[in-house]
Amino acid sequence: MPTLHIEHEITDFDTWDTAFARFADLRQQSGVTAQQVRRPVDNDHYVVIDLDFDTVAEADGFLKFLETTVWATPSNSPALVGSPQARVLESVEPKA
């Protein structure tokens, strides 16, 4: 299962969370099957998001949408600081 893994600094979690919620329907329409949002225990100005998809193509497509529509427009990402780090990951089975 491919996962779009995103990390970035934010100015305020409530502002970020409100903006994140605005795209809930779009995440579902884009193929997100599960999501998880985490914050480091020692830094409430940082978020880590994992979005699961059925295919790598869906994950790549959603990443392109984030880069061109969400992160590129300050009103769509009002609490974002700097450039997010994002990559598509695939699960692997370790030998041990």
C-alpha cells in the first residue's frame, strides 16, 4: 500500500487543522483510504501526515495537487512555514 508521507513546520496547529479539514472531501475523492496526523511530543509547531492510497499513481497525483494548488497558494495553506518534505513510500516485508 503506497503512503504519501508529508512533514512540515507550521505556525499554529488550529489554523493548520482548519485548512486541512477543508480538503477532506477532496482527499477522499483522490483515493485516500486512510490518514494519520502526528506531532512530535516536543514540538507543537510541526506536523507529520501519512495518507494511504491503493496505487502509487493516486499518491503521486495527490502530491502534485498539493504542490501546485495547496502549498503554492498561501490562502490554501495559511499556517505552512517553508516547503513541506513529501515522498511516496511503499511497505516492504523485512526478512527478519
